[in-house]
Amino acid sequence: MAEKEIDLRRLVIKAFHMTDVEWGEYNNITTDGHMTVSKEMIDQLVAQDDCIEKIDIQIIKPGYHSNLNKSAW
């Protein structure tokens, strides 16, 4: 009897306290809470995995979240 291959994927959620988030050339999180996100890396992830249709990241600075929450999406 042939063995059946099972592909298990798990969603892992981790919480990090961020003091600042910005767009940059690479993805990085420092110990002092600074996060850099690469737009090019996001595009590469979408291109290489057929299961991912779109990744949408919005960086919302303190004080601006209420403006976005009140808008009609």
C-alpha cells in the first residue's frame, strides 16, 4: 500500500510591540521595536506562491487610525 503524503500548514501568530514601522529595502524587526517592511519582498511572495492572491499592508501612524476607521472602504 502506498504512503499518503500530507502537507500540514500552520498559522503561527506572534505579537511584537512596535514603536515605529516604515517601508524599506528589507524586512527587519529590531529589539527596540523598529520594524522595516519591504514592498518588493511582498511582491515576490505573491509571485512565488499560487495560494497567495494578494498581500495588502497599510502602515497607520499613531493618531491616524480613527480617520481610516471612519472612511468607507
